[in-house]
Amino acid sequence: MNNEIKRSLTLMCDIYRNELEKIISQSGGSGTTSGTCYLSGYTLTNVFQMLGFNSTEITGVLYIKKPNGQQLIYGGDELENRGELIGYYHTWCVVEIDENKIIIDPSMKYEKEYLIKQKLIKSSFSIPENLIVSNSNSYENIKYVQDDNLIPISKKYLNMISEELKQQLIQNVFVKSKDLFDL
């Protein structure tokens, strides 16, 4: 993945989060963005498809390894309970660009804020706001494992969001990010 594509993907993640926060604020919501991975995976997958890219919404397990070796786990536990379960699933987007499969996860900013608030990590702990990684399922201390058995949980939360709000978010992100990629 070249630097221009990475820059465009980073900007798209920032656009997504800005639009999400604006919509939550306008709808009178509490501003809580933690736990919205189901919406980021869904939204970005749809936007990339509108842009003409192959894109897939993936649900599974997210492992975050702390400096002491302890695993914080969102989802099932293939590590046989050698970690602390902090969520029941995680959802992200995978897009194919120039023969690269790229994991895109703009929800990591919110995950880090949640983990700091719950005193599970220190603020100095390295978690990027936007996780963008090409042709791999891991990045430094973070690992993604697809588990289709967890899809119903993600969809349960996604279905609680009105179709109007989901379409508004998709359209806003699409309009503001369509010029980021040389199509």
C-alpha cells in the first residue's frame, strides 16, 4: 500500500468519525461513540462499495495485548481464557485496493478512550486512532480474527439503528470522501 492510499484511507476514517459524532450530537444523543464498531464496519463497507471497491464487513475477535502480556479480548477466546473479556465481538472493514486486502478500523480511537476510562490501559499505551493495515490480520499489539459465529451479535446492534440514520451516515461519508481516491 503506498503512502497516498494510506493518507486517503486515514482521511476517510477521520471523515467517518466526524460525521458519526455530528449525527449523534444532532440527534440529541449522549455523544457516546464507544461500542460503535458495528456501525463503522457497516458504513465503510457500503461507502467503499459505492466507490467501486471490493469491500467486506468482517465480525470476529479483537485481541489487544498489553505490555505485561495480558490480552484484552473482544469476542470469543481462541487463547482459552488467557485474557480479560471486555466485549462480545468486534466488527471492521476489509477493502481491496491494488490487490491489497486492507483492514480499516476507525473505531480504535473510541476503543482506546473506553479502555483508558475503564483503567484497563494507560493513556500512553500505543493504539492508533485509525488502524489501517495491509495484507495482515495484526498490527503491533493488536490482532483481528474473523469469526462468523459472532455476526448475529453485531447485526443485533446494527439493527437497533434506524435505516435513515445509517443511510445518512453512508451518504455523508461517501460525498465527503469520494474525491480521495483516483478512480
